[in-house]
Amino acid sequence: MFFFLRFTYDYYFQVSNKFQNPKLIIKNGVFLFIRLMLVMAMAFYTTRLTLYLLGDEDYGINNIIGGVISMFAIISMPITGALQRFFNVEFTKQEIPSRLVFNTSLRIIFYLSIGMTILYETIGLFLVNQVLNYPIERTYAVNVIFQFTILTAVCNFFSLTYSSLLIAKEDMGVPATVEILMAVMKLVFLFIIPYVSIDILIAYTGAMLFVGIFQIVFYVLYCGNKYKESHFAKVRDKGLQKDILQFSGWSAVNAVAGISLTYLSNILINIFGGLLYNTAYGISQQLSNAVVSFSTNVLKAVDPQITSNTVAEQNSYRDHIVLFTVKLCYLGVGFVYVVFLIYGDYLLGLWLKNVPEHVLEFCRVSLFNILVTSIALPLRTIILATGRIKQFYLNYLYMAIVAIILMFVLLELEFPIITVMYLILAAGIGYFVNAMVIVDRMTTLKVKHVLTVVVKSTITLSASGIVLYGLSSFFEKSFFSFSGVGLLTLLAVGIMSYFIVLDTTERKYIGELLNNKIKK
């Protein structure tokens, strides 16, 4: 991550364009990297502690209720990408006052949150009480945590406008700090909950609600103090509001596809498999979210400038940084995936201590899906920046529909529950191919450029996997052998990436950098 920041500064960013600010990218990257390391470490321990406190059954209940909440967040999810895109674009063009952009966005959030709550309290309640599979004696607790989780989702939704403003301003330190504080608070609550006399599952979701309230209050106070445009005013731009909602309309197509794959599949797993499979699915998602955060943190540091330079038609700069980001994300996530293939059972035991059934297989498939997604994310950013998202999202929706139908049919035919994960993976591969083809048609970045990076990186990761497997066969699985073999494999990835993945200019830069370090 730090090498990426230094490299982009010296190699790509020696420019004077006002939309290309290397120092800001480096500053934001450092904040995001620190957040990534701290939050990931705490998230792994928090998951282990949560599983221990709740037990397999209550953990599965919490996961499936969270799935219902996320599924009906279909109203809020489309606006997420739309707001960030419009904040970035309008701050670049400077044609509309930023205060007008913020207040128009806040009004949209308010009205959509009402619609979202209505869905929760009608269709959501019906699913919770009539469809989901859980022990009858847990009905009261399930309904209480459902209400708590609704309130948490609404708080997170209102935080969206403020976090979008901060990211567009490239003030990444604040969201990073807030996320670290929230992770610490969650961990502290987990230590306190066993001493509370009420139902542990209810206490847990109540604590998560408190964390959500803290987030929105922090953002309101900070932004209100630093950015005048974040002050609420009775102003709005109907034209801008229409544009945001229209853009969100197509984003809704993407949200439907993503929600269907992630949460309808979770419900199908519950119906055909039961809570233990939901627990395995939930843990695999926790691991995947932690790993994909590497890619999303890299992207957060460069997304505003990718969008700005797309709008400003600085295509060469944008294409260079996107390709290098693809290399870094694919190799970083790929290294984790290769290590997990060999040491997955050991790492899960170290993480969870008592590993529930089916978790290892679920995690392996889920991580491979994240590996594919890591390549698609930078390409998606370009598509969003152009504003021409219709075909991209429609194609993904078609793939999701086919995958969901196949899930239901195959589970009815008594195929293994893991089939659901493989179908999600197939849709993820389709998502990447779709993004690559759309980018090729709309921009100067071509399929051959992306495929060249992917093929070279795949060769590097495959060779590294062979090295890891060969080394691991000589030692028993322990923390010492894992650390030593992991470091040697990381070294192998670095060396092979130097000769296979990097281009001539990149290798020249690294050579000069190493020579200077040696001389010093």
C-alpha cells in the first residue's frame, strides 16, 4: 500500500493539473491504510468473540435478520454510488454551489428513508414472522432485534450524505477515524454484554444501534463545524434532484442484482439448509469483507481523481492509475487467497477457535469471488464517472436473475447448499467480463490492456501458490511455519511481479528506488 502511494507520486503524478493532487492521495492513502490494518485486526477478533457470545444458532439468526434488512435497503443502496459520483463531478465542474448539492442530497435521503422504513415494517415483518426458519421460542428476540437493526440501518443511511461530502473533499482522515472508533466501541460492548441481565442477542443489536447513532452524530458535528455547505437550509435544485434520482434509478438495477445474489441467496440457504449454513455463510462474508477492504481502501484514495480526470478528459493519466490499481488489488487479494487455500483450516481455527461446520468450503469460494471482484472495482469507477451506466447494470441484473433461478431449481433438486456459493462466483466472473467489455467500448482503456495485467498476475500467483504448497509440505501447520512460509511466498510474489507483471518503466523506477535506499 505504501509502495503504491510512493509509486503513484513519482511515476504517474508529476503533473500540475488541479485534479491531480499526489500529496492528497498519499495523505489519504496513509489514513486509509492505518484504518484498514486496525479495523481488520479488530474485526477478526470481534467476529470470534461475537460467535462465542451468541453461539452458532443466535449468530445465524443475527445474520439472517441482517440479510433481510440489507435486502430491503434496495431504496438506499442505489443512492450511495449516485451521491458520491455527483459530489465528485459537481465539485470538479463547480457549476452548482456545493451547499445546494449537499442539501438536495439530504432531502433525497430523508424521503427515501421513509420509504425504506415502510418496506421494513410491512414486507420485512412478514418475512421475519412467516417465512424465516428459526426456533419458535426466539420469536420475541427476533422481532426486537429486527426493530433495532432497522434503526441502525436508517442511521447509517443518513450518514451517507456526510461521508460522501468528506470523500469528495478528499478528507479521508475523518471517515477512517470514525470507523476505527466504531470498531473499538463494538469490541468494548462485546466485553460488557455478558454482564447485562437481558437477552444477549437483544443486548448485542442494541449496542450496534448505539454505535450507529454515534456515527451520525459525529459526522453532523464535524461537518457542521468545518464545512459551511453541510449546514441544513431550505434550498434544493429540482434539476439536480432529478438527475441524481435518474442516475440512482439505474443504480437501483445494480442494487437489485447485488441484493438478490447476497441476501436472497442467504434466505434460500436458510430455507433449504438451516441456521448452521447461515452461520457458515455469515462468517465467509465477514472474511470476504475484511479482504475486499484492501481493494476498497486503495480505491477510496484514487476514486475522486479517477472521476475528476474522466470528467476533465485526462484519459492517459486515468488509464495509467487504473491499470496500476488493478495490478495492486489483484496481487494483494490474490496473495491472501493463495495462502488461504493452503492454510485455510489452520487460520480459521486460529481465528474462531471452534470452527462451525461448512465454514472452510464457504470461505474458499467466497474469497475467489472477491479476487475476481477486486479486478472489476477500478473498471466500475470509470463507468460510473462517465455516467453511462444503463447497459452495465442491466447486464448484471440479467446474470443475477439467472443465478437466483438456478439456485432455487438446483436446491429443489437437492444439490449441495454450497452450490449457491458457486453460482454467486459465476455471477462475479460475469460482472468482471461485463465491466471490461463496457469500459473497452466507452473509454480509451481497452480489453487487451486489462487482460494483459490479469494474465501476468495470474501466472505470478499460480507460481507463488506452487511455491507455498511445496514449502508447506515440509512443515506441520503452526504459527511459526505459517509465518515463515507466508513471508517466503510474499517474497516470491514480489520478485515474480517485478519480472512478469510490471512494465519496463515501473521496473526502472523500482531499480532506482532500491539503489537509492542501498546507497543511503
